[in-house]
Amino acid sequence: MAELDLATLKGVWNQVLDLLLDVDRITWLAFFDARLVSLEGSELRINFSDSEKFGGDHNYKSRRKPEQTAKLVAAIAKVCGVTLEVIEV
């Protein structure tokens, strides 16, 4: 995939998550409810806004580890052929 835009990434997001599940179930759990906010250049911004509709804090940003984000980046690269920086907003 030469050009990657947000709509295209959203279209293959389930493939990214499926690959992530095959690699590491805990990492999949950490990102399965992420919402893709924007993709500008190589920066993918994600958030967990839907998780905030529940009472209390369900974001768990402080629990996600850099190695989990690295696994997500690797899954995106394998499916899409590009390396992105994932930024939580």
C-alpha cells in the first residue's frame, strides 16, 4: 500500500486487530476499542472516547506499555506496508 489515508486504514483495521490478536492477546485487549482519530503523514492519532461513556475511567492509558504500542505499529506495518507513529490523544 503506497498511500495510506484514514479511510483506507479504517477499512483494514479489523485485519490489523486480527493480526495483533494472533501475536499477543493482552496487547489486542489494550487496543481493540481504540478509535482512529486522524492520520497525518506517518502520525496516527487514536483515542478511547467511547470507553469514557461508562462510569469511571476506562481509558487505561497508563497501563498500556511501549512494547504493546510497538506490536500495534508492527501489525499496521505488516497489513498496510507503512510504519506509523501511534499517538494517544
